[in-house]
Amino acid sequence: MKKAVFFDIDGTLWNYQMQIPESTVLAIRKLRENGHYAFICSGRSRSNIQSPKLLGIGFDGVVASCGAHIDFHKETVYQVLLTERQVTHALSVLKEYHMPVVLEGPEYVYVNESDFLDDPYVIHLRKELGEHLRNIPTDHSEIQINKMSSIAPTVDARQFVKEMGEDFDVVIHGQGIIEINPAGISKATGIRKVCEMLDIPHEDTFAFGDSANDLEMLAYVAHSIAMGNGTDKVKNTAEFVTRSVDEDGILHGLKHYGLI
């Protein structure tokens, strides 16, 4: 019986220096050789999943933008886009709070680079994305956006969420990093869509993750695996805690469940 295994990227498939252990590459290839599905499942937008060394591992598909975009065998099979009204409203609230924003879509990532000055994240985006990074246009009808990200270490989170309104789900990470997703959309809903499409029973679902935006995914799947380098909350949520990403955590986790 085919299983479906979903992998977060940052802190899971690779470490925060974007290094992928060789054991991870070989383990995922063996997983697929054994007849199972392997999916990336990330908060990153599809436009921000471009790394040849990552995609070169070989995956059946990608659940991107926290479930708002799904590719299967390099074809887009599902997508949720924010409306022009939603984008305009969100940008208005973010401006009120003096919060720089990253708009994340299937083809492009949009920023106002002047808002970030010498921010290392945008420098990294510029290097990684090249032509896939663009300035935010004044006409929001011209752009396709799945989700947004921002940073605000001192913002009143409760008030901010209230002002964003019911069209959005807001996930607040450490160091003030904020993800703004379409309401009701998460990695968990993306996984459910994939399993409906492929007729995978819930009991045959697995996920590996390490951080706050993995919690719904880990709570949803039948078998949840926290990376050893994950947050305490993630480890407490998971069915099994594997080793860290740099200590062959993916290999160890897949072996634990007899998938390889």
C-alpha cells in the first residue's frame, strides 16, 4: 500500500545553512523506490522553491505556501489566490503597523526593497530568486499572491490579527516573523487535498517538521515526526522525535516506520 510522506524544508530537509545531508537524499530516493509518495510541504511559496539541489532529490510534488499551492509531477493541480481586495486591505494594515511585507505567489515574490534596506533575508531572496523577485506594483490586480510574510518583533499580535480580519490566518514565529495565509488554508488542508487526489487513506500519511507552521500538519497526519532540532512545542505534538537534520534525522525517521 502506497504511503504519502510530507517534508518541511527549512530545518527539516536542509539545515539553516541550506545544507542537505547525503543521507536525506538517499533516504528519500529509497522511499520512492519502495513505491511511496514523497512531497515537499513548505510555508515557502512555489516561486521560492527553486533550489536545484533540493528539487534534484526527486519529489512527486510540492505543497507550497502553507497549502495554498499544490504541484504534482510538475503540474499545478490546486491553488488558492488572495483577491485584489484582500491584498489591498492587508497592505493597508501592514502599512499602519509600519511592517515590511513579502508577497508570495506561484511565479514571483514581491517586496519593496526600500522597506528592508540591508535586511539579510531580502539579500538572500535576491540571490536565490533572481528574476523571480520583483517590486510590489501599485496595481494589485496584476499580481497573483498565495500568502504574505512580515516581521514585527514588537507588534501587538492580538490587535494585529483582529485588524487583519476574518479573511486571514496569522501564524507568529520566533523573532517576530509573521506568516499571513488565506483563512482556512494550512499545510494540513494541502495534505488533505493531495490525499483526496491520490486516494491515500489517512492512516498512510506521514509528515516531518520542526517549527510553528508545521503544527497543523503534524496534528493532521496519522504519523507525525518532529526533527530533533525542532521546537519543544513541535516535539510535544509529534508521535515520534527523530534525530536532528544534521544527524541523519530523515533517514532515522523513515527507518523507524519501516518505510525504507
